[in-house]
Amino acid sequence: MSVLLLQLAGPLQSWGSASRYPRRSTESAPTKSGVIGLLAAAQGRARTMQVSDLAALRFGVRIDQPGTRVRDFHTAHHQESGKALPITERLYLADAVFLAAVEGEQTLIEDLHSAVRAPHFLPFLGRRACPPARRLDMGVRHDTGLEAALREHPWLASGWYRRRTARTASMQLPLLLDSAPGDPPGDIVADQPLSFDPRHRRYGRRSVRNETVPRPEAGTRPAPRIPAHDPMPPLEDG
């Protein structure tokens, strides 16, 4: 098995799993459906295409910097009638940093790694208004498990956050993992992607194991060289 590691960091993120109009909430960590959607977009998959191979990947996330929950209000008008639409309340995570990972067969993980390094569609952190502020690619780990890869990777928190928490008594980071066969029952969340088709989005349930891991040393690795690629043309009108 191989593991693809992703850094999810930006001014704003929003990872909804049970949002309903007009209130769009966010979870405290990236959802599996959100990260699988990001990977599918990087590969250039249309929303109507199957994602069962990606959904079958084992998923986990480490909360390196939890961020702050913020609220925004949106107003809009119907394009044809000009009538005002209901005000929507949208929640975001500000200044959060996460280390997300997916585990699967080497061939698929390598394909996803290539797509993340040169994405077909622009990646977003849960919503289109939330672009990443740092590189996503944290590399691939071969012959290791999901939990080990998340435990061992250097801490990704911002410098100011490291300084602020330098004397914090707890040196543990929250870790959320897809439950493995044989694990005791975990928390049930409804973010297992079944279909991203806008006409009939469907999500299943998965069991999540909550743990804490010792905070690793902060990393200062240089950014890898990424092939030249412009993901904007597919989004532009012909």
C-alpha cells in the first residue's frame, strides 16, 4: 500500500457534511467527500463520472492548526426576475492547517500524486471561494500505513502558531482515521462520497476513529519542483 499526503492550508476553508440552505456550516476538519472531490477535480473528472475507486481509499486527517470559526452572510438576486433570494449564513475555518492522507494501491496513488502536482481543475478547500495558500503536495509514502504516515510527517503549523503554542502543556495533535476492520465502533459521519452528480448527489456513512498523536518536529523541507501547468483554460468559455 502507498499513502498520498496533502497539505490543506488557506485563509479560509469550509468542509460541510450536513449543510442545508440557507445555513452552510463547516466541520472542524476536512471531510472525506471534500478531499475526494478535490482529487477527482485534479484528475479532470466530470461531476457525473464515477468516483467509487477514489471513495474506496482509506482516508485520514491530522489537525496541525485548528483555525478559528468565522461567520459570513450572503445576499443574492435572481438573475431573470431581479427578486432578492433568502440571506444565507456561511461558516468557515480561518487560518487552519491540516495534513490529509489517502491510502491505496500504488498505481492509483501515483496517478493522484501526478494530478495534484499538475491539476486539471483548480483545487479548492471545500468551496470555490477557498483557494489553498500553500502547495498541496506533501509527497507519497510507499510501504507504510495511513496512520504511520500521518504520525511521522513534520508538523505543518504556521510560525506564529508554533510560537503561540510553544509552551502549551498538551503536545498532542488530533487524528481522525477511517476505521479499519477489527477496530471498535467509531463516530459515524455521512461524508462517504457515492456520487457528485449535481442532479443527485449521494453520500454514505463511514466510521471514524478519533485519536491524538505526539506533535512531530516542525518541517522546513523545500518545495518540490512542479511541472508547468495552467489549470485555468478548462474553466474558461471557448
